[in-house]
Amino acid sequence: MDDQRVGAILRALRRRRGFRQSDLASIAGVSQSTISLVERGHLGRLSISAIRTILQVVDARFDGNVLWRSGDVDRLLDSRHASIQQHVAGILSACGWQVVPEVSYSRYGERGSIDLVGLRIDTRCMAVFEIKSEVPTLEATHRKHDEKVRLAPSICFERWGWRPIGVGRILVMPESRQLRRLVNSHSTIFRAAYPASSWQVRRWLQQPTGSLSGLWFLSSSDGRGAKRIHVSRARVRRPPDELLATAMSVSPASNNESRGMGPG
């Protein structure tokens, strides 16, 4: 399991518990900057012991993989992806697109699944959506999306019997400061791969002609005619004192102190 994924899982588990970074840090006996390091995927700067202590607070353990006591971490991470997918599908339907989710393919050793396909046979256009609530690696994201767009015309012909003359290559991200910072810090790469802006993507979806490559920051206000689904990152408020007290009483740090040990 890569470091970025470990960080994404910790962030999801922390929010599920209703903790801020400072709350989790206090319970685990580490600094808030340490929690931030883990959530940003910088595990190489921390000891395995520290990572295990932090994850134990949110009922998880680390042995090279993160195993969560309450269930499947893929489902935990995919829940946000699914809400974005549903939001995009609603907007497409309102604009007259046929929507097909999770279109799998296997051609000459290239395998995968397209998050969402949009079809407009009246304008002979096809949209290939890559939905990312997190971006672990830029190179892998661009490469895989490029593969899907390259194969899209043949997939369309095999499945629906017609070939598109225009293909939309659209990367969808939820509107958030963190993802905006990521895009800005790699602006040259993103501009080259996805030159069209969010408003240009929305305009193309309403009146698709030809091909387009664009990055769409999806906000809760997008899609006037579709059901709105909140996809922006909510600030985690301070949890009730009783919840913190309960968590503190079973935290690794408090158990160490009761045995005469420091937080380590």
C-alpha cells in the first residue's frame, strides 16, 4: 500500500470519528504537524511505531496495509467517489446525455474501467470522465485517462454501434482548497493535459461539438437541473468533550502513561 493511500485512509477515518487533526494529535500523544504529515503521505519521515499509534486511535492498525476494525477501507474511500459520480450523472442527464457508469474494457493487455461515460448520439459525441477525490500520482492519473480516451471510439462502436466524431476527456475533482493547491503547483502539467477550464467543460456538456480536454472542479452549485450533492470538504468541528474524554481513556498514549511510559 502506497504512502498517499495510507494518508487518505487516515484522513477519512479521522473525519468519520468527527476529529480535527489537533484532536487526533492530542489523543495519540503527537503533534498536529505529525498528523498532517501522515495525511499528506509523508510516512518516510515518521517511525512505524508513531504511525501505528496514530491509526490505533481511529480503530485501525498498520502492518504495511491499513486494516480497519469496522470494515472495508475501499468502501470508505469510494463513498466520496460515488457521490461525485452521482452528481455528475445527474448533470449529464439534465443536459440530454445518456449516462453509463463503470464501463470496463480489455484490449490487447490494456484493462480498466471508465468511471463514467456520457453519450450524445445526436451530435456524435462521447465524454470519458475520470473522477478523482484524491490524486495519489499525477503521472498515473494522466496516463490511465489517456488510455481510456484513446480506446473510447472503439469501445463505443463495440458496445453501442456508432463511432463518435468528438470525444471529451474530462477530469473531475471536487472543489477544495487542497486540490486547487495541487493543480496550481503542477499548473504546467495540468494545462497541457486538460487545457479547458471548468466553465468551458460545462458549456461543452450543454452543447457538445468536436473534442475537448478539460479539468472540471465540481462544486455543490453545479447542475441547476440536477439533484445537488455536497462534495466540498467540510470543516471538522471540535467534537463533544465527552467523546474526547472517552477516546483519551482508551488511547495508546494514555495506556503508556498508566504503565509509567511516555508517549514515545
